[in-house]
Amino acid sequence: MTSTEDKSAKAAKRRERAAQNSVDTVPPLARLFPLGLQHVLAMYAGAVAVPLIVGGAMGLEGEELAFLISADLFIAGIATIVQSVGFWRFGVRLPLMQGVTFAAVGPMIAIGTSPNGNGITDIFGATIACGLFMIIVAPFFSQLLRFFPPIVTGTVILIIGLSLMGVAAGWIVDNNPDGADPINVAYAGGTLLLILLIERFAPPALQRVSVLLGLVIGTVAALFVPGMVDWSGVPDAEWIAFVTPFHFGLPTWNVAAIVSMIIVGIVIMTETTGDMIAIGEIVEKPVGRKQLADGLRADGLGTVLGGIFNTFPYTAFAQNVGLVSLTGVRSRFVATMAGGILIVLGLLPKVATAVEGVPRAVLGGAGIALFGMVAASGIRTLTKVRFNNKNILVVAIAVGVALLPTVSPTIYHQFPEWFTLIFDSGISAGAITAILLNLLLNSEEMRASAEKEPALSAHDAVRGPAAAALIHPEAEGTGLIKVTITDDGKVEMKDAPEPGKPAPDVH
């Protein structure tokens, strides 16, 4: 065989393998089920965290909290199938998993616990309105993306992670007015340590479900402490039960709550857009504007169904995007199988009741890792940003405004209800602040004038040789001017130009 024929044969084999591993390929059931189950395991801890957080804040316990978990899993499965299979103009038709977004946690708790509101039915009403808004604006959202550059989206995701740390701490304290019980702290720390050990020493397949394994093993260990694990409701729970719409009553419509949730909807669409573009690149099927609109409509439909079936807004789960990249399996029908598994789990009340019985201290330890990863995702997005003085201010002020209700929960209690519903969560306040500051400080004219500013802001308080290099008039932020530190601690610049002479060549 000649060299040319050999190359042609190899190319033909590559094309054949690619055809067998395309987005539209349906793997055999023997592979389809375990691959789908792997996606469910990768997202399960994050999927059940939101109903546990919101339900706990609303004072729900036992069967009601278990019902929230069942409804969440059930609608997550339906939303995943819509997104992966698609029908008419709904669904991006890519291997994306859908789950309840963490971005809505703070606003939903503020809405549900408002003293002048209607409780959880206000949340469901605002969720339905948010979903309808997402469906309507989906075709136009690409025109709004300029308001959500990495400086805004990264800041908002960072704020979400930081704001949720208070939830993890609340789980560890477990409503004890005297502070956390030492054994709770021990179990939270042990769970967190276990997650770290799995990440460090376990095989890659187990590393991908480290948070879930931490929850399972931490719960088993807690069985040895009397009263720490409450599974008393599991025997009485039914094996199979249907998720019924409007279980907690008909939705109620609070304008301030709807506005707050629509802001969350914009954040959801921004997140999903990034995930769809990323998954399109991974599976080598670029996402166009039409596909993007179809995927955002599916997000909106999932959110509407969430409000009807007693759960919350839905978005694409980024960890599953990473799993597609890691496994190299491109088939969207793997996500479809995972959606079917989620629906089955949502119809098994015993599973939801068992999850509800996980000790709060164990959840707190896992929450530190889980919410920390959300914050780290925001930091990763911010690495795309050129941090001049103005961008530093955008992030700094937005994070500061967002954390005010976290560090001082009563700060807005004397304000009108519409104001507290929007700003009391911190996440909505931070998002609004980031958007407005970016528009104020990063207009086209401002960006053009800032092109020659150092890449590191003076606010970073850089010291030593790096600072000297950055402030040198010929350095222009490159750090290429060579410097040395003398014995008495002074900074000297080597090869620095004398006044009136050109700068040396430092290439």
C-alpha cells in the first residue's frame, strides 16, 4: 500500500469513527444506560441542593420537602429531554442536562419569606412569569448579549457562590441559637476532607462524583451518632407517586417578585448561552443564532413547567458540559437517557425522602465545596477580563453591594417590600450593579482610552519589582523592563533609558 493510500485509509477510518460518535448517533442500550446514569450522578448533588435550601428556608419538612425534591427531579428530566431531543422551535438538540439554577436561590428565599407575601405560591407565580419572559425574548436575546460580557457574567456567578456560603453555614449551625454543635462542625469538616481525598486519590470516574460520594459516605458515618440521620419517614413513603401540578396551591402574582425573578431569568439565559456555545465546540457542531434561540426557549419552557409543577427555574448544568468533554461521547441521546432516569427518580418518593434525611451538617460540608465551585466558576470567567482600574471597580463594588444583605440581613428591613424583594437577596442587587457599572465605566470611548493602561490596576497594590516594572514610562504594562533589588531594598531598573534617549530593545 502506498503512502497516499495509507493516508486515505486512515482518513476514512477517522470519518467512520466520527460518524459513529456524532451528536445524532444513538448508542446501543448497553452503553446508553450507564452513560446516562453517569450524567445523573454528576449533577445529582447540585440538582437536589436547591429544593433543600429553599424548602428549608420556607420551613418545609418531611413529606412536603420530599415532594419538592421529587418535583425537581421530575421536571429536570422533562426539561433535559426537551433540550436534547427538541420539538418544533424548542431545544438546542445537543447533549445538555437541565437542572434548577443556583442563581434563583437568594431571590426565591426573599420572595418566599417576605412577611407581606403569600409564601411559596409567590415563588411559583414569579417562576412561571420568568419562564414566559424567557420564551418571548429568546429570539432577541442575542442582541442583549453586549450587556453581559465576561466582566458581568463572571461577577454575577462569583456573587452567587459567595452568597450561598451563608446557606452552608446555616446547615452546619442547624438552627442552634448558641452556634454550631462541635460534632456538626466535625462532620462538616470530615465530609469536606473526604471530598478532597476523593479528588486527590480516587480514579477519575469517582472524582467526577466526589460531592455525591462525600454526601453518601458522610451520611453512612452519621448513622453511628443517634438521632443525626432521620429516615423515619422512608418506610411510610410510597414507592411510586405522581408529581401533581399546583400541589401547594394556585400561583400568586407579586409584581416585585416577578421583576426580581426576571432578572434571574436574564442571568439564566446568559449562563445557558455560554454552555450551549461551549458544548457546540466540544461536539464540533457550532451553535448558530437560531439554535441558540431554540435552546433558550427550552429553558423558558422548563421554567414554566417548574412553576406549574411546584419547582423552580431551570438552566443547563455546566458540570455536565465538562463531563461531555471528559468522556468524548457526543450523542445527545445520552442526555435523553439521563432525562428519563431523572423522571423515574422523581416518581419514587422513597428516594426523595431518603435524600431529605441527609444530616444538615453533612450537607453543610458538601455545600462549602459545591458553592465554592460556583464561586470558582465565576473567577474562571473573570480570567478573560483585562483588569484595569475601571474593571476592578465594577467587580469590587458589585460584590460589595451583593454581600451587604449577607453580612447584615436586616440592612433593608425599613425599605418598601418591592425594594427588599429585589435587593435583599444580594444576587439581584449585585447583577444590577454589575450591569450598570459596566455600562457606565466601559463604554466604547472609555475602552478606547483605557487601551494603554496597565493590565494590572493600581488597586491591586502590586509591590516590589513587578510594581516598578509596571509604572515605568516605557513599560506600558508589559513588565519587560528588567529590575533588580539592591541590598538596602531599593529597586533599580536595568537598561532603563536616559532622559531624551529611546528605550532599549528588550525582546
